[in-house]
Amino acid sequence: MEPDLVTEDRLLPILQELIAREPIFHHPEHGATRADFEAMTDAGFWEVGASGRRYSRAHVLDVLDQRRMNPQEDVWEARDFHCREIAQGSYLLTYTLVQGARVTRRSTIWRRTAETWQILFHQGTVVEADGA
């Protein structure tokens, strides 16, 4: 039933670069301020949360501001990374995120710009208890 998620050898360096950036917005070395997060996200960025709700870039940036003002410890483990090129310079990165008992499948569409990486889209989907 599971897909065969094997990253092509030619994409392994890109996979490693993107693994270092996921989960998004949780790596202070890649950004910690609103300006950093704005630079990290494409102007048309949006996401679908694990709830199924859609969130605009502005909303996500506001939530990140709130988190920065009220930091809380966030213990997580990311695993099962897979990278696929979906267009020249654009990549789909998928992985599993474990946060205590909560397990989600994550997907991020990344685009390499001349300067850095930008996020075009992100989605998280809760995994059923017997599907972890």
C-alpha cells in the first residue's frame, strides 16, 4: 500500500539541504524574525494545517510572531524524508513529524532562488493512530 519513496541519487545533496530546514520555522539558524520568515516564504505562500484549515502567509507570519513572544519547548523528531523535483528548481519534500503522541505527514514545496530557498506551500496531515 505504501509508495516506494526513494530519492534519486542526483537529488541527495538537495535532500540534505532541505532536511536542515525542516520542520519549517523551527531552525533559528535559518531565521528567527518576521523579516527572516518573510524572506523564507514566497509572496504567494499558503499552507494547509493538520486541521485541514487553509492559512494565508500573513496569518502564518502573525502566528510565528506570537510564538516568538511566548516561546515554548517543542520536542519533535522528523524522519522518513523524501525529495522529488517537480519542476526545474522546485522540489517536493515529504517527511513524518513526531511530536509526542501526535504524528503528522508533512509536505513542503521548496524553490531554489538565486540567493536562498523559498517555501511555496506547506501541508501537515495527522496520521491515524494505527498508521504511524
